[in-house]
Amino acid sequence: MKIVLLEDVEKLGYAGDIKEVKDGYAVNYLIPKGYALAATKSNLKLVEEKRRAILRKIEKKIKQAEAIKAALDGTQITIKARAGEKGKLFGSITAADIYEQLKDKTEFDKKSIRLPEGGIKNVGSYEIEIAIFRDIKATVTVNVEPLDEK
């Protein structure tokens, strides 16, 4: 089924794109959630009229994302956590832990933090990517240190 995207959909496309997807995906998810419309002549005209407004909105989001990237890129944070003798953590460092350290610098979505599979489970230094908007990503260094329990 051909659809026209009204919003950016991760791993599918950006607002205004015309895509071919499976019928069930379009009818049961994309269209009811308001992410897309069926690619009929009337819907294509409707989207073309809205395109200018969509482009202005996207430009604004890109400027905001660039500002967030400038604030976050290259930032280094240190998180102390309980660890065993060999550096293995009791638990793990999650996106929520990293977000708590970074939320004072700028406002961004916690879900955009891309951690290694299963989170951070050992002491060390990690390069963490934050996917802010579309292809705009910031890189943050997270240093995990053992907590002194004295």
C-alpha cells in the first residue's frame, strides 16, 4: 500500500515522503496513529499544501537540535556506582542515570540515548550517542567509576 508520511517515522522515512508499506502496517498502525495517509490524489494534494508548513516546522526542529548538539557534544560525565573487585557493576548504568546527569545542560528526550545492548555493566569509559533529531547526533563520554564504600 502506498502512503504519505505526515510525521517522521523511525526506520521508515520523513514527513512528506511517499512510501510503499505492507497493508497491515499502514491500516493498523500508521494511519490510525496519524503518522500517514493513504497515497490517493486528494491526500497527495492535501500533503502538498501542508508541505511548506511542515518544512518550516522541520527547519525549526533542526535549529533546536543543533543547539542541543552544541550543548551536549563532547561532554564528559562521571557516574559512580557500586562495583565488584573486577570492575563489574552491581546492576547497570541506564539511560535514566545518564539523563539525570545531562538534563541540567539542555532539554532532550531520555529515549534518544543509545546505550550498548543491556546497558553499561562494567567500570570504564564509554562513548554514548544521543540521537537528537533525524541525523543529528551528539556524543557524550560517560566515565563509570567504582563507588568508595568507606
